[in-house]
Amino acid sequence: MEPETQTPTPPPTPGSPVGVAARILAPLGILFLGWLAFELLSVEKESEKHPPPQGRVLKTKVLELRRGDFQTTIRTQGVVRPHNEASLTPQVSGKVKSVGGGLHDGAFFEEGEVLLELDDEDFEAEVTSAEAALARAVALHAQEQAKANQARLNWVELGYEEEPNELVLRLPQLREAEANVKAATASLERARRDLGRTVIRAPFAGRVLDRAVSVGQSVSPSTVLATVFNTAFVEVRLPVAARELAFLSLPEGAGEPAVTVELSDALDEGSGARWTGKIIGTEGALDQDSRELFAIARVDDPFSRTLPAADRKAPLRVGQPVRAAIPGKVLQDVYTVPRDAVRQLRLIYLVDREELTLERREIEEVWSDAEHVIIHAPDIPDGSWLATSRLVYAPNVSKVEILEDAADPGGEAEDLAGSEPDPPAG
């Protein structure tokens, strides 16, 4: 008996009803399985994200809010620059004969101190020549004066009754002689001034930034000998943001009182170097790029040259970057809130003293800096408790436990373990 052979069923052709159904049901099945998996995962994540409340008590430290006054301080920075910087140039040409000790890079000098001398032999010869020319002019003037007097006597002796004219009295020649005396005198004075200009003196008490000449070099009135600056005081341009101008009363004119400013070293904050300056005015116009107003602060005696050696402070050098603290207006009847206690820029947590529950409050800041946020908040009673610990998930009326000032080991980690992020601001 021969075994029966089964004939394999041919696959459905693309045009058959079975093929059409397979092409439709396969994608739908895949989509259904994907949707089902998404829903299951979403439910699991939601349950993890929003755990059901179980009466858990949050732990926090509190700060008692008290109304009071707050001194605002505007912090800015700038670079020290000289108030009076000048390029030292000679007024006459010549060869450098000697250079004084005050004309070296970084050297100090006093007003009137000799900084440089030029060879003066040619200028002394010019003075001698001018003195001789003046002597000749004076002699000629004396001769013409005598001739004029003699002409008048002759006119009278001859018996003329009318007044003689100027030519008879030699007045034109006398005026020429007088002019020659004045010209010779002016030439002598100019020669003496040029001789004196061979000695170049300091125009003020200052310091040398850069020296450009040495002994034996020929110079002219266009040659820069050195760059110097006045050490009586220096200036700092301090940018102030437009929004901070309302908290300052900056002087605008010469008669208005100056504002005290404290400067510190921006390169080495640990040095402890401090300088006191005065804001004497502003530039009068906002910067076109930054929209900031530049205040001009002046620091007297930046190198402590007028103080005894024991009382001298660290020098305030030209080009040194500094940080500035400008005292502003005093805000009255405000709360000072630590910045760490503010959530989402405008949210704080208050703790009810009786129920020990949390209450969210939105605030409007009046002033803020790196450490504090200042608010008026007339709706917050004086003496309210402010939660200062990090409460990541803290719904309203949540029960809290007040922690002592001592650090709570593991407290913050415990709060974070069963908490959720705050909802987005706004």
C-alpha cells in the first residue's frame, strides 16, 4: 500500500483575497502592539513619577522673616587709567647730553625735576650774539636821540618860529632806532629761552611709562622723549547698568557731592588690597552697544607717595583691573530672603507656625544680588517662617518637620528620594 503524498498548498498570490488581507493586517498588528507597549510603559512611569501620597513629613530648616532696611550695593569693574598722560617732547633741536635719574622706565619724578639735558654750546653762542646785537642797537638809538635833540636846538637858534617837521627833527630815524632796540631785545630773550629749553624739566609729579631716547641721540621738536603720567590721582571708568541707575545718585556736575566707592584687586582677590575712591561724575551718555552709563571714579595718591613708609598700601597701578562696590540707596521696610530659598525665580515656601504646613508664595523682587533677594511683600506677616532647605517636591499644605541649625545627616537625600520636581514656572 503506497503512502499518501500531501500536495503543498501554494502561497497566496498578490492578487488573491488572502494576500490582500495579509498586507493590511500585518502593519495594523505591529501598530497595535507598539501602542499597547507604550501605554504599559507610560502607566509605569507615571506611577513612578507621581507616587501616591502616604502622609510623608518633609524636613526643612526655617528662617524667621523680619522687616528692616537694606543697604543696596552696585558691583561693577573697570581698569585703572591715568588722568593726565603726556608725551614728553623737546622744544628745540639738539643732541642729548645727559639723562636724569627720573627718566627711566617706571621711575618716579617730582615737579620741576631735571629729566634730560641737551648740548647747549650753540645756544650759548646765540645768546652772546643776541647780546651784541642789542648793544649795537642801543648805541645807535642813543646816537639818533642825540641827533634829534641837536636838530631841535639848531632850529631854535636859527630863529624859526613855526614848528619844525619830523624830517628836520630826525624823528623817523629815531623811531627806527627804537624799533631796532626792541627787535634786538626780543632776539636776546628768544635766545635765552632756547638756552633754557635745553634743560627739560618735569611738568608735574609723575612716573615714566616708557623712555624712548638715550645719551648722544639727536632730537627735534617732533621727537618723543618719553611717555609720562601724573601720579597725583588715577581714574577708573565703571560701567553701571541702566536698571541699576535708579538705586544710585551719581554726581552730574562739579558742584554735586561725590559718591564713595570701594575698589579691590580683580587679579588676586585673596590679596586683600583695598582702595577708596570718589565718583566725581559720569560720561553723560549711555554706551551705544551695552546701554550702560560709565561713572568716573578718582583715586588720590594711588602709589601712597605722600604717606609714611609704615602706612603705605599696595600700589594701584595703571592698567590694573579692579572690582568696585558702590553703595546705593537704602531700601526701607523690606524682607531679605536668601537666594537659595527662592525657587523658580519667583517662588518661596512659608511654614505655618501652628499647623506646620507649607504654603507657596509668589514674590516680586525689588533688588537682588548674588546672595539675597529683597522683597516688599506686604501680604506676608512680620515674623513668618521661611523654608530654607531644598524641597524639590512640596505641595501646598504638606506637613513639615523643623530641623535644628545643625546639619541633618541624610536629611536632604531623604527628601530627594521621595520627591518630584517642581512644576515649571509660569
